[in-house]
Amino acid sequence: MSEPKNEAAPVLATIDRKPHKAFFRQSGWLMISAITGGGLTYLVHFLAKAKSVDETQYAAFGTLLTLVMTCVPSMPLQMIFAQQGAQALATGQERQLAGIIRLAGRGTFLLWALGALLVVIFQKQIVAGWHLPDAAGLLVTLPVILAYIWFPMFTGVLQGRQDFFWMGWAAIISGIGRFGAAAFLVLVLAFGATGMMAGALIGVGVAAAVCIWRSRDLWSLPAEKFDGRKLLRQVLPLLFGFGACQFLFTADTLYAKAYFDDEQMAPYVAVGTLSRGLLWLVLPLAAVMFPKIVHASTKAQKTNLFGLVVLGTAVLSVGGALGLNVVGPTLVKLAYNSTYVAEAVKLLPWYAGAMVPLALANVMVNDLLARERYGVVPWMVLLAIGYGFTLPWMLNHHPGKIEVVLQTLGVFNLLLFAICAWFTWGNKAASAPRTPVAA
């Protein structure tokens, strides 16, 4: 977590003399920052009790936030830049990395601008289709999407160089900004869902600026040409693999929104916020593991971090799910309307249970893709596509039963776990060590 001595050539050691000690120290700090930042972000949901935030406003906030999480491939973006950063630092190709970062920054801005233009043109149809109270929250969501694009990009750069100290502070700063700004906009100015989304913009925007500033010594280097085809061969599997994970993690709310009214969606969003917190609790373990395995794989070095991370994730996710079923109804009653509690008690076991296999699968995906074992990716993509078609089919055949969304999600997360387990332990060909490839 110490800062590099040479800002011009930031090469941080990724294989510590006492790797297990370093791993637990770094992952411990990221857990602390994730819990702190996540807790501050969760406080935003306490604003659901404000006079300006009724069930319609809160459901709109949950829908818009889920729209951002679903449309922005934040997980793939972060892992792509974590991989490229770790490989560049392991092979001394920082100037090629600078060219990649700047190209990605320009490209994502242009794509965002095109998408924002389409949303502005069709805003009336979108507002009507998603039952939003007005277009203001939707328009505020547009810059939120850009912040959500750049934040994981530059967080990934920090992750690749193993600057976990500032990764953690960025998470905390994001939480402080989101809650502080949202509280002022909702409680003082009565902006409702629009104010809550504006808080997200301020918090994530400032955190993204911190990551951009912290990594300036890398992206500001004179750029060198890089092999575009080789980059695509490395990037596309991460984009589709981690994209499939993110789709399974976030898409359920958007599907549910299309089938259920605001009264049903409000407790669903509340329970989803709590349950997804389980994954955010254990993600730091995989986040620290990933660049270390990329570095070790690039240099043909051995590491046994994977076993530690799987064990730690299993203990934390299972324990967290059980604990959430005990204290979850109380948290819902404190943060939201007391009428949500009955529905929360019904939904919490399904939602929390669905997150456990997804958390374990995420660790295996991190390990497989860090070692460039890309054979698992087509199966993950097919599974995500199957989920996208199966969920509306189930909802059409079981009208009015919102728990069907979570039951379907749980089944597909178990299938994802089984696929990743097969490629990790069962498939001998996929488990064979690969020949190291230079970045």
C-alpha cells in the first residue's frame, strides 16, 4: 500500500517476500474501504423515508441505478485495465499501456456521447416505458454513466499496479460524496430520485477524478505503438466473461421493473441492495488476487493464493447470507418503510442465497481469466443469454410472483458456479499451465 518512489517509472513489486502476509494486509484494507464506502452508499437508501421520496420516487431511483450498473460494463472495464496494467509493469511496457489508456478514454467518451444523444431523443418513450415520474432523473443519469465508465477504468489501472491503498480511498470518497450530496439534495432541496442520482454523480465523479490523478504518471507517459490484434485477443475474453458475471449480478431488477408495480418494486430494491452487499464484501479478495496471478503467470511464477481466496470467499459469503437473514428485516425496517418488512422476509433468503454461488464463481472466473484460460468464456456467455431469455419466460408463466425472479437467478448462478468449477478442477486440458505471453 506504499506509494512508488519513482513516479516516472512506477514499477511496484507484485510478489512480496511474504506474499500471504501482504495479501491479507491488502485485502483487509480493501474490505475495510469496501464496507465503509458501501455503508455510506447504503445510507443513501435511508433517504427513502424523506417526504420527497415516495414509493414511486424510490422505485425510480432503483431502476435508474440498476440501468447504470447493467449498461456500463464496469466489472469488465476494471479487470481489462487491471490485466493490462499488471502485464505492462511486469514486462516494462508502460508506454504501450499509456497509449491504451488514452485510446480507451477517447473511445468511451465518444460512445457515451452517442448513447446520451439517443436517450435525449427518445426520453419520452423511456420515461413512459419504465414508469419514471419525470425525465429529470433520467437526464442526470447520463453523466452518471460516464463517471461509472471512467471510474472502473482508472480503478483497474490502480489495481494492476497494486496501488490498493488509493483503490480503497477512492471507494471511501465515493461513499462520502454520494451520501453527503444526496442528503443535501433530498432533505434540503426535496429533489427526490433526481437528487439521489445527482449524489451518485458527485460521489463517483470525484472518486474517478482521484483515480485519474493517482494514475497520471502512467497515462501521461509518451505513448508507444501496441499490437492491436493481440490486445483484442486478451481484452475480448475479459469483456465477455466478466460481462456475463455482471449481467447475472444486475439484470434482475430491470426485468422485474417491467413486470411489477412500484409498490412491489420498492421492497425488492431494498432487499437487493442488502443482498448485493454480500458480493461487495468478498470482491476485495478476488481484486487483490487478480493482478498477482496475472503477474505471476506472465513471469511463469507459482502462487497458491487461489485456494486462500476461495476458502475466504466461501466463509464470508455463507456467513454473511445467514447473518443477513437474521438482521436483514431489522435493517429494512430502519432504512425503509416498515411496510416493506413482510415482503423483505419473503425475498431475503432467495436473494442472499443467490449471491453465494455468484461470489464463489467470481473468484474462479478471476483465476481462470488471469491465467488466460479463456475456454470458459463461451459457456459463460451462453449461460447469460439463456438467463436473459428464461427470466421473462418464467415471469410470463408465473404472473405476480416476484420471488420467481430470484429463484431463476439462483439456479443460473449455481450453473455458473458449476461451469467455473469444471474449468478450474474438472477439465484437465483447461487446467494445464499455459506458456507465458508477454504483455
